[in-house]
Amino acid sequence: MKNLLVLGAGSAGTMVVNKLRKKLPKDTWGITVIDQDSEHIYQPGLLLMPFGTYKPEQLVKKRQSFIPKGVDFIQATVDKIDPLINKVYLQDGREVGYDYLVIASGTTPRPEQTPGMNDPALWYKSVFDFFTMTGSLALRDALKYFNGGRLVVHISEMPIKCPVAPLEFTFLADAYFTKRGIRDKVEIVYVTPLEGAFTKPVCSKHLGWMLDERKITLEPDFVIEHIDAQTKTMVSMDEREIPFDLLVTIPVNMGADFIARSGMGDELNYVPTDKHNFLSDKYQNIFVLGDASNIPASKAGSVAHFAIDLFSENFVNYVNDRPMEHSFDGHANCFIESGNGKGLLIDFNYTVEPLTGRFPIPVIGPLPLLKESRLNHIGKLAFRWIYWHILLKGRYLPIPALMSMAGKDLVIKSEKEKVHANN
């Protein structure tokens, strides 16, 4: 009996055990998944909860309800991995061996990495995150009682979970304060370490007007050094200062601490990984999926979904001494809430930036790419049902795992040439 061990029962870990339990014979393969808690949170909903779109009970379900029969679930905290002897040590003293290991332990916000950010005088009083349940709920209450002043939305450094989320929050805040009739009393500033508001230059070029139209000030190239709690001011490495009344920040994101204790990660605890097949750069029986890896793809649920569609078939080939036939291209597909019941949709990969066009069916759509529409907003909200009922359970979704150029407009020819050249 061979043993597959999966560390993490979030999006990537849950999808992969559902996919592989169907593909690996039960009489010769055991599958175990380990996670430190029993609750699965629909993380895209945390962005919307501060604005009243969701309540906590709509975003949380029991992890075990998504773990298929024939997969063992262990609720425990991982202490470290010893990859030389194929063993995982748990903090309660237990040891779990494996033949193959999948690390899907995700990424988490670390406000303590920025001096002053989690100062008790500020944290969850005038400084908030929204990618934790506690932070999102606290921010909901803070917005309710915020009647004017300077709202700063800030990214500490890249990479972060769901790179478009801070911009979405900014647009939603603009619409929220407009609806409350106090937008003229709120100054909104968007602060980023990047050159532009969007992580992709093409998006910045095509959609930069959206900030100007909403009278949102952009502060690019801001690399934070510390936060002064007494003056409520962010200070950058080059000594620029940005004061705030309410700060919504994306703290430094880091991988799991047990990756560091195992000596397997980079400076942010992400595991060096082959970006096309997800095999560890160092260990031939360890794969890394989702946000836990250092691959240059967005740390978003769509990336995990597309990746696992390919990985599950590759894994079966790999353990049977056959070539891994599929090569992941970094495909990501992201809805961007723009406020007032509208949204955008972008589709891109490692080499092709977002383009205009129609998705998922060329010409027909019905979803427009890189353009605001009511349909994209509806698509964003509908995704919660798809997530719970299709994606997590490893069911078929008729969207290609690899990015298709069909239906894309503009520089299709030149982008195809770039892809060919890079391959």
C-alpha cells in the first residue's frame, strides 16, 4: 500500500484529494489530508463581507463535508517535514509517513512583519486586514461608523493572495460611501509597491482611468518601512509619509511556518517549485500546489483549479513511471468587482497579459473581458455556489485548464508570437 499525504485542506488540498481519490486504486493507495482546523472558509467572500454582501455563516463550512470517502482527515498542526526519511511530524507528537507528499498549506497575512502595523493602539482599531474572518468582521464594523476622513488602501509587498482584491476593495469602498451620501467627505488613497494600480501593465493601461473617474489618488512605488502609531502615518523606505484615518492593508503574505522549520522554503516560506508540473525543485516525491509554491502565477483559487486539473493526470502518470504530459501555463481567470453592481473579468497566463474579448465562449461570451459589465458582477457572486458544489468536490467544469486565445481581441497575433518565442 502506497501513501499519499496532503498538507492543507484549503482550496488546493481539498480539490486534489477529490480528484486523486477517483484516479488512484483504493486497494493500493491510501490518501490522508492534514489541516490544523475544521472550518473551510470561502475566502473570496471575505472581501465582500465588510460591505454587507455576506454574513459569516454563508462563508464557512466544515472541512470534512468536502473530504471524500476513502480519504483520512487528521486535524492537527504540522511541526515539520523531514523529506530525507519521508516523514511529517505533528505538534502533538504524532508522526505520519508518506510515499508521496503534496504541500498545499497556503499563505497567510503577517502584520507583525511590518514594524508598527499590529501595534495594539492601531490593529483592528484604525488598521485592518480583510483576508481573515476576524479582520473582515472588524472592518465591517469600522466602515459602518466611519463618517469621513482619509481612507488608505495599501499593499505591503508582492506576492499576495488574490492580487486584484485590494483594488476591488477600493472600488467597493467608493461605491459604499457614495451610497451612504458621504463620498465627498472621504478621501481615498490607493498605495502600492508596484508602478501602477493593476499588477498587469496592460490592465493599468486600459483601466487606469477607473481611479481618476472615482477621484481615487494613486501612490505607486511605495515600499513600506514602518507605521508610526502615534501619528497614524505610513513611512516608506525612501522616507515618504502617508497619513491615514482608516487604513485597510494587505500585510506581507507568507507560507506556513513549518516550511521554514523544515528548511524547505525561500525567505517568505514558499517552496521552490517547477512552474509547469509542480514538482519540488529539490525532492522527487514532493509536489507543491496552490499558494504554498513560489511559482510566478497569481495566488488565486482559479489558478489552483486549473493547475489541479492538469496535476491530477500528471500525478497518475508520474507514479506509474510514465511522462507527465501536461505543462501548466499559469492560467488565471479573475473577476474584479468595480462597484455599483458591476465588475470586470481578466484572463491571462505566464506569458499573455489580459486582453479584451469574450469568455468563456469565443464571440458569444456572454462575459466581456477587460470591460465593466453587470454580468461580470453576477458571475462573481455565482462563483460561490460553483466553488462549494463543483470545484471543491473535484467535479467537471467546462472551462479549459490552459488559456485559450480564442475570442481574444487586440494584439492576438503578437501575443501568439511571444508565446511561441518563450516556448
